[in-house]
Amino acid sequence: MGMKAAAIEHKTMPGLQKKRKERSRRHNMKRLIVSALVLALACVLGQGTVLAADSGKEFKFGLLLVGPANDHGWSQAHFEAAQQIEKEIPGTKLIYIDKVNPADRPGITIPMLVDDLVSKGAQLIIGNSDDMKDGMREAAMMHPETYFLHISGDDALKKDSAANLSNLMGRMEYGKMMAGFAAAMTSKTGKIGYLGPLINAETRRLTASAFLGARYAWTQVLHKPAKDLKFKVSWIGFWFNIPGVTSDPTLVTKQFLDGGYDVVLSGIDTTEALVVAGQQRKNGKSAWAIPYDYKDACAEAPDACLGVPYFNWLPGYKKFITEAKEGKWKKQFVWLGPDWQDINNPETSSIGFSEGPALSPEARKELAAFVKGLADGSINLFTGPLNFQDGSVFLKKGETATDQQIWNLPALLEGMEGASK
């Protein structure tokens, strides 16, 4: 409503205007109560931290973490990148809430938490999990003056999505290819297990990437028959263990290792696969694991760790937070890959691979050659012929997958065992 129309309404309908002011007052009071309840719940249950707002003029950005800030995985990688932003971009201030999931915060919605962060001055809010998608959409519409960055979604590709909502993701497909390659170079049985979270397009494409990396090492480097490579996926049902809701990743890993699978790749946020493999190595068993997400994850059980493909969120965070702070924000979908000059450069590479202590010298040498091939394009694993599990054609011989085909991968690939839906 324009200024002129508002003035007319005030002049001719004072009773209605008074009622609307009272409704607005009650609505604001209700939102303040909800914010207070959210903060109280976090303090009483100890489920995460919400930093108090300062009175200065910092550019404050809020971070919603699906897991604990110290999970040695996905959420910790995000949290540490956000902390680094405070050091590298003057005038920025982090406000965060962790354990944002239905098990740790039953009945608490993303819009509720966003209301709380906005009330503390957050001008940009980052939601770091795919399952926050609906809540981030709703919150972006409720707060058009606030910037929103959703990790792993693709709303920004849709014309009718909110102008204040963007998406960021890393091209972990490369990291998973490296992980699969290291697994196949190490396995003595040719049986590789994959500990999967939940099933969606993201987890399908990452799991398939690990399989393709393993198959390449097995057939092209070790020159073994493809039929002798077993690659099985077991999905637990969420990004990390929720007792009584998901399958227990510790038990799933033990089942893999007891069944002759000697390398387990993790696709979940936490390090159970590596912990179990470390325990079994201490008992004299050949067992290795490759954790996920966080560059220092090998520290949990270094003797069993072949390496870790990890996300470095600093380059992406720096891009979006700088643009928002400088008033240059625009709706965009950004899918960042490794810096092939140095995949472990913390300032420039969004995807890295940290070689583990258990990776043999021979495997390290072959992995370096594999990475070089990925970097110069001489190796492209998403090239046909490739079929889906049911035998239907994904890519014809010589055909190369587009980004869209990889991003929206609808099923696992032929040669993989495990559910696709």
C-alpha cells in the first residue's frame, strides 16, 4: 500500500486502524515470546549455543547447524568456516544454533529459530542441511529484508523462488571419487561397504561417485575384473544416528566388516565407521575406513584411516557474506569444486582430500596420478556407457553427463548393491 492510500485509510477508518495496530502489537509480542521460549529451551537442554547480540554495527550472520558444532564432521566443518569468516572479513559477527533437527529440538521449526536470529540482528542466515529446505523457503518469505543461504538445495535455479534465497554446495563428487579410488587400491577382498545417510539425489550422486572411483582403480589401475568388485550401500535413514529412529551406524559398520567387507566409506556426518574400523584393527583384523566431511576426521583412528574427502566452506561463505555485506547480493546457485592447483588450499579449494596414515605409498602415488587426470579432464568418470541399477541406460557410449544429470541422479548405478529409492 502506498503512502497516499495509507493516509486516506487513517483519515476515514480510525477504528479499523486502531484494531490493526493492536493486532500488530499482539503479533510482535507473540514472536518475542516464541523467541524467548526457543532461547530458554536451548539453555535448559544444553542443545546448542546462541550467542548474544552486540550493540555495535557488525554485519551479523546466523548459522543453523543440523548437528553438534563439534561433531568431527559436516557441522563442525561449517562452524569452523564461519569462525574463520570473523577473522578474515572485518566487522562480521557469527550467531549460531546447533543440533537443529527433529530429535534434538522436537516441535521447533526453522522459522522459529530464524525469528530468534533476526531479533538478534542477523542480516544473513545460513541453513546447512538439505532437510531444512522447506523451513528456509518459508523463513525467506517471512523475512524479505534478510538474506538466506541454503546449503545443498537448488531453489535459486527456480524462477519463482524468493530473491533473497541463494544456494551453495561443493562438488564433493570429486572427493568421493578419490575416496572410492583409495578404498579399491587398499581392499584385499574387493568388498567395499558404503555407510549411507538417507536417500535423495545428493546422496545418490555422491555414493555413485565413490563407486565410479573404486571401479576405476580396480579395473584400470589394478587390472582386475569388474565383476570381482563388490560395492554395497546400507542406508541408516538420517545424516547421523538417532537412537530408535535410524539404523545404528556402529552396528551397520560391524556387519560390513564381519561380512568380509574390509573397507567402509562413510557418507554420514559422524565418524562411527572409522571408530569401528580402528577397534577391529587393534584386534588384528584387516579393516580400514574413510570418514567424510571434516578434514581432521582421521584423528579418531589414524591407523585405520585411508583419508578423508572434506568440504571447505570458507571460499563459498566468503563470497556470499562479502556480497551481502557490500550490498551486492543476488539470487544464485553456486556449486564450487576443488582448486586443482592445490586441492587442499584452505583459501581457494572448496573440496579437498586429506590422505590418511593408513594409505600405502603405492596407493598415494596412484591417487596423485588419478587426481591429476581429474584435474586436466583426461579422466571423466561420468562418461558412458553407464547404466542404472535396473539395466536402463544412463549414458550411452562416449556420452558425458551434464551437471544437471549428475545433480539430479535418479538411481544408483549398475554394479552397486543397495536401495535407490
